[in-house]
Amino acid sequence: MTTDLATLPLPTVKDVEAAAVRLKGKAVLTPLLESQLLNARLGGRLLVKAEMLQRTGSFKFRGAFNRISLIPEADRARGVVAFSSGNHAQGVAAAAKAFAIAATIIMPSDAPAVKVRNTRALGAAVIFYDRWTESREAIGARLCEETGATLVRPYDDPGIIAGQGTIGLEIAAQAEAAGARLDACVVCCGGGGLVAGTALALADRSPGTPVFAAEPVGFDDTARSLAAGERVANAPGATSFCDAIVTPMPGAVTFRINARLLAGGVAVTDAEVADAMRTAFDALRVVVEPGGAVALAAALSGKVPVEGRTVAVVCSGGNVDPEVFVKVLADG
Amino acid sequence: MTTDLATLPLPTVKDVEAAAVRLKGKAVLTPLLESQLLNARLGGRLLVKAEMLQRTGSFKFRGAFNRISLIPEADRARGVVAFSSGNHAQGVAAAAKAFAIAATIIMPSDAPAVKVRNTRALGAAVIFYDRWTESREAIGARLCEETGATLVRPYDDPGIIAGQGTIGLEIAAQAEAAGARLDACVVCCGGGGLVAGTALALADRSPGTPVFAAEPVGFDDTARSLAAGERVANAPGATSFCDAIVTPMPGAVTFRINARLLAGGVAVTDAEVADAMRTAFDALRVVVEPGGAVALAAALSGKVPVEGRTVAVVCSGGNVDPEVFVKVLADG
């Protein structure tokens, strides 16, 4: 069952292109948004990839659908398993439904009711575990062994990375259609699958464009790992309201790609993220969740400068509780 | 200067098609959004035209750009004038900027500062009038006479209607691409330009699809005019938070089209509109302003049934003050 992630063949742009063919008509070709007022304020051109408009409200559907399509047909019929209470859960559930196969999502027993309800409404079975006394990995491994189901990891998997990379292909094509040459691209980063896939695509389609990972302060493991040249973990004790991307350290597969292709990483504060969410509301009229707004925050804060340049950012998701959004707007 | 609106030649689908050619690459081809969870809840298929993603955050840019393109070139250079403190102001300002001509927007002196600022940031000059002691029509007429500028009306104009109608062409093409046949289409209605244009396009591209106007309760002048067979005004004293579409009575030009092409009108309450705004936030991750949410409210409330059917609705704009949006989310 275990895979040696350190020696797994890495995906290439060919894998991303194959994923794009599979996803055509299945995933939403999300728009690359632009605001004249925002551009005037920044003195440059900001292009925003609107993945909150993707199926299930985040980019996760792309990777999940592509990964499931790579499972040999006989095995695929036995279904898939994932650990998640968030965007990955819904992405896997919706992708499994598209293949008409069973999905089982393993969630902590204290997961928010709305997330459980939404995952079930997408046709998935939910199994709960006690996060203090049980191991979700052990539950998942037993389930896969008993049923022949395939585990779908959230990021550290070539098929997932290739699926997320379709965002990079779309950004390059949409920027070209908008008459833009990209001086930089900034991508939200938790485990690093989205930025790795996007970098694979842009290295081919827009080779002069540096790609940056954006992370919350205190969870900038990818930025520090890039600087160190090896994977380093976050110090314990940090907090951030960017719940979707507070991962402990870069993935083994994703970091092999990111170490080679990324220009660096930037860390943003919760206040900068909240400001980015307000700006997305005001100037772009879209809902961005905290973890989905870090790349936009990096551009708006000037940590990746937009002045005199053209910069693309990925807003990776929009699944945010109304209470959190109200607080963000009211604090502005 | 005056035009006899009752005898003005009406636009046809050919005018809408010509507008689409002019707008290609200028206006955003906004997506037709769909949510699996929302469809499951409604027991049907709901397609949402996301015009909050249009330039300046509402559909108004389409009509303004098309109207300006119809001004003879020598006159066009003398600029345009509009009365508005809202979406029409920004649509006209952005369209004039695209033509590199001057725009003067006549606003009440108590217009919200942010709207004045945004209109100016789009390059327009703003002239204030006192809404208790001055006539904006007189100010506009004098300005046009003195400068040779052209007045751009918000809805009662064939060029405006044809421009808004491009939304109908896009809905028909996008629904077909999504494998959908439309059982109904619901469109927000103030003066009636958007619904008239959309109906012109759908009568040609999706001839079996009934088109409905959605209005706020107390401002359902188009619904009552359709029932009466002639234009009737709203009774004074009604209130609604759908500020963008609280017009006194149907337009003379728009009603001539709507009387012929619409299947009817539905009126929704502020509470139904607020619920629609929350659903758009939750299920579609977009920001819809109150006036832009009435068609969605008509579908979600069952006033235009979705169960067992496929219904398209236009969400026409997303320019809402954060304070209003916070109140809507917090009340949910």
C-alpha cells in the first residue's frame, strides 16, 4: 500500500495537458477576472483566476477528477477514500459522483455539520473518527484493504498535481487572450499541489514568468524550505484563520517540483488576507475564503509587486462560513 | 432634442447580434454558473448568469458601450452625459473611457462618496445637483446643448436594449453548451431594458422559452402593466432595499417590447431577495446586490418553479455596500 514518494516519477506538462483533456466539459473553465479600478489603484495589471467558481467552490475538483480517471477501471469501480473535512472532501465526492463510483470521506467527529451535510449531498458516505483517540490513516488503510477502494491524497500525488496544473494552462491561455504577458504568478500554497501543477504548466506555456508560493505567516514552510533547499516543518504553536492551507510541511512529491520551478515564497498576515477578501468583495464581487486569498494578499500588500507590471494570482476557493465573512467585512 | 419614444423603431435580434460583435473582447463573457448542491435542493437545474463579474460589476457596460458606438463619430468626439449615481454611471464612464471620449455624470449632491470616487476613477467628470431644488434633466439638456454631448439614457433606448440583449445570446449559447434546454428565463427588471433585450435574443435563439420579469414587491410596475396591457405606475410610498431597480413605471420603448415578448412578471419580497443573496454567497460564491438578486429570488422562492425543469436567471450586478451585505448575511 505504501508508495515511496521520494522516487515516484514526477508529472510533466504532458500529464497536465492530458488532465486538461479529461477535465474538458467536466470542470468549469473559470474566468480570469480583472478590475479597472483595482488596476488603477495598483498602477499595474492584476489578473485573478477565480477558482471559487469551480465545482464545489474550490480547485480541488480538478485534481480529484484527474486522479480518479487514472485508477485502472476494475479498481475504480471499488470506489475511493479520502481524509478531509474541507475542500478536498467535496472535490473527491463530486469527482467520484461524476464517475458514478462510491466515495467514502473520513472526517473528524467534530467536523462542522454543514461540511458533513454538503459532502453527503454530493453522494459520499462519511465515516467519523475521534481525532484524539483514533488514527484516520489506520481507518483509511483498513477500509482500502477491506473494500479494494483507492486512497485519494490531497496533494502529494502526481495525478492530483497534474489535475491542479490545468489552472496554469488556463491562466497562460487567458492572459494571452487578454493581451497580457505575465511578469509573475502567485499561487496559494498548503501542501503545494496547486502551485506545483501551476508551475509545471507555466514553465512550458509562459517560461519567463516566475511563480511564487503564497502562505500564511507561521505556515510558510514552503518558502523556508525553498530557501533552505530541503523540506522543513513549521514551528508548532502558530495560528492562522487560513484553515484550508495550514499544513505542517511541504509534500515530498510537491517539493521536488517546487524546489526546481518556484522563484520563491511569500508569507502574508491574517490582516493582509482579510484585506484581500474585502477587496475581492468590493472590486471583483466574488467570495474568497481565507486560505484562498493568500496569493491575492501577496499582490495587494506589495510583497509581490504589481506596480508597472502584470501579475496573475490564483484565488483558490470560496468556502467560508458566513460568520467569518461578516467579521472580515465588518472589520474593514 | 426630444425623441418620440412611442414611435421609435424597435430593436430586433439583428441589432442585438450587431451589439455582440461590437462588444466582443470589450465586455466580459460572464459565466453561466451552476451548483450541484443547489440543483439537488431545488430538484431541477438552475443556471445563473453572473453579470456581477461584468466590467464595473453590472450588466450596464454592455448597453452603454453599444449605445456610444452608435453615435456618429463626429458627435461622439463631443462626449456623453448620463444621470445616475449607480451602476449606469459606472457603465457609461467605463464605456466612454474605452472610446477615449469624455463622460459627464450628473449625480445628486448626496450621492455616496464611494460611488463618486469610483465614477471619477473611471475617468468621468461628475456634476452635482441638488435633488430638492434643481432638475437634473434641465442640467443635462443645457450641457448637451452647450457641448454637443449625447445623452445616454439608462434603459429607454434601442441601442441600450440591444446591448443588454447580448446577455440573452450568451445565455442561449452557454445553456446549449451545458446540454440544457431552458424551460424558463427570469430577468431582473427596473426600467425593463435588460429583460427586453434578453427577451429579443431568446425569442430568436430559444423560441419556446418563456421570459419573466422579476421585480420587488411594491415596484412590480412591469408585472402589472403586462397584466393591464398598458403602462401603469407604482403606487407612491412603497419601499425596497433593491435600490438599483426601484423605477416609477416601465419605459415607453422597453414596454413595447416586453408587452409583446414577456410571459409575465413576478414580485419578490426583500426577505426573499436577502435569502437569494445568502444562497449566492453560499452555493455560488458570488456577491449579488439586492436589485441584482430578484430573479434568483423568484426561482429560489418557487414563484418561477425550478422543480423538474431547467431555469436560467440573470444576476445583474454585485455593487453592494459591505454594511448592507453584512446585515443580509447576519440575518440568515
